[in-house]
Amino acid sequence: AQSVTQLDSQVPVFEEAPVELRCNYSSSVSVYLFWYVQYPNQGLQLLLKYLSGSTLVKGINGFEAEFNKSQTSFHLRKPSVHISDTAEYFCAVSPGGKLIFGQGTELSVKP
Amino acid sequence: DTAVSQTPKYLVTQMGNDKSIKCEQNLGHDTMYWYKQDSKKFLKIMFSYNNKELIINETVPNRFSPKSPDKAHLNLHINSLELGDSAVYFCASSQGRVGETQYFGPGTRLLVL
């Protein structure tokens, strides 16, 4: 069975600092990987996804992620965060169409 | 021009009651989903429909029954509500299934007293 582990439940960071949110997955077959963001009291919004091809994926709001098959990781990065990036971030895999989510990482950006 | 909408947004009810949550998407997608987000923000798939046909039915109590009258609508009916049903329920839709982006509704916050 496929699963996703987000290694940090909370990541506090200062504004304009770089950030990395870590995600590891387990799968014995080809995977599709996603990062979604959930702002307070809202639904989820896609940041980026990896289906195939280039392992560096660029998404919205300046985020990017790198697919690393040998390390089974799909870490999310942003070189300089804003206060508005404060949200919950979810990594997910998609076997057969359904999304299997990690536990979420709460990114808290402080001034 | 809301893409995926849910009603109601908030639902407070007593244990033992029956309630329904409605979902509509105007994206022309053929696949719709229900997810449950618990108090620790953990998200789990419950059901998925493709062109009105049930294709994913995770381990969910029989008290939960989805219904899709057409491919733009997916409703969730819950019988005999229990305290543990308190959660945020999200509807989502996608065009196709594998590898497709899922678009989420704003969620329905259910509180069972």
C-alpha cells in the first residue's frame, strides 16, 4: 500500500527566509505526487504535481519541489517566504485516482 | 463562478440525527470525491464517483451513503450521527482520475453534540 510521511508537523520561519517542507513516500509502482495548500478555514488548493519528466517541478506562488526516486522524497521549497504563506501544506500520492495524504505540515511565517 | 460548492458550510446537530451535505461542481468534471478531515487535520478519502458510478468506497460505516444524481452533483447522507462524525467534509472533483488535479470545495464543518 502506498503511504506518505511528512517529516515535520510544524515549521516556524521568519519572513523572507527560505523554507523546505519534507515529504517521503512509499510505493512499489510509479507514483504521481502532489502538494496541496490549505489556508485557514478554506479548502485545498493545488500547489504543484509530479507526473513524469523533469524531476524539478515549479508551482504557484514561487514554490517548487524535487522528485527524488532513489530517496523516495518529494520535498517542497521556497527561497523566500511571505506572511501570506502561513498555511497547512499536504503532500499526497495518487494511486488509482484517490489522494492519499500525509499528516500535514503547518508553516508559520513570522515577521 | 464558484467551481466546487458545498452546502451547508456549517452543520451543528444532535447525536442520532440524520443529515445531508450537498456538493455541486460547474467544471464539467466527470469524477467527484468525498474526503473527511479530522480534528488533527488528517485527510482521508471516503468515496469517489465517476459519471454517477461508485468507484471508490473506502472503509466507511454504512451510516454514510453517497448519492450522485448526475455527474455535477455528489451528495453525502449520514444516518444516526455519532460524536466521532464531527469533522470537516470536503467535496472535490477532477476530469478523469489518475494523475489529475482535484479541485476542492470550501468544506462543511459538522459538529455533532
